[in-house]
Amino acid sequence: MAKRIQSWEVSDAFWERVNPLIPQPERDKEKSYKRIAGGGRKPIPYRRVFEGIVYVLRTGCQWKALPKELYGSPSSVHGYFTRWMKSGFFLSLWRAGLAEYDEMEGISWQWQSIDGAMIKAPMAQEEVGRNPTDRGKKRQQASHPCRRAWRPAIHSRNRSEPA
């Protein structure tokens, strides 16, 4: 019986399709470096990095809550995420998955539609009434004519005399 994996785990078959798409780091030829290539701390294996990114995206946890013992440093995994995002890795991964699904099942491109709302409706206030958290309040608090929320205990005092 095949081992069941969690939704945030990356299978070997999936990793074989993802690995060729991962951008490789390049050194700038015109820049002079103090260290030799390959010096310093060893990088995290790309599979662990990708599994960490999938874990954050599937579970919705914060980057700093990523289990360090499983995926490495959360800040390093986030750094890889931002670099790969800028290089277009996730877009190419999405396109490859879309093309593979189109070959397997076939996408009916004529029947695709999208719907969504990303902003608050501008006329919503008149239609739905006040904010639901304010509906239970009985009255507005009266404001003072001089627009202070408080009144001093003493109307006025002579500042040359001690209080």
C-alpha cells in the first residue's frame, strides 16, 4: 500500500517535475568577490526549501513559525521564496502544471470565467446600515463645545498661586 503523505509534503514524483524549474544562483562576472566560490556556510538543499515554502502556503503559518528542524532557518527559506518569486519560478511552475493538466484532462478555455471583489462597495453604507459592532450602542456621547472629551475639575485658576 502506498504511503499517504500530508498536503504540505512534496512527493518524489512532484519533486522530479519541480527541480528543473528552480533557478540556479549566478555570480556577477563584473563584481569582485572577497570569498572564493563555494566558500562559507553550505546552502540549504533546494528540496527542503521548497518543502518549507509549500508548508507555509498550505498551512498558512507565519514564516517565523516554520519548523526549523524540518526546513532550516525560516528567514533563509523566506529569502529563497522572495528570490524565486522575483525570478519567475512560481509563474513557470504554475504554467507547467497548467500545461500538464491540459494534456491530461483538457481545459475548456471557452468556458472559463473569473469573479471577485477586492474592494469595499462604495455605496454599502446606505444599503446595509451602520457598522455591526456599533449597532448595539444606544447613543452618541455628547461632545463639549470646546471639543474636549473631558472637563477640568477647576474652571480656572491663578497660576501664580500654589495649587
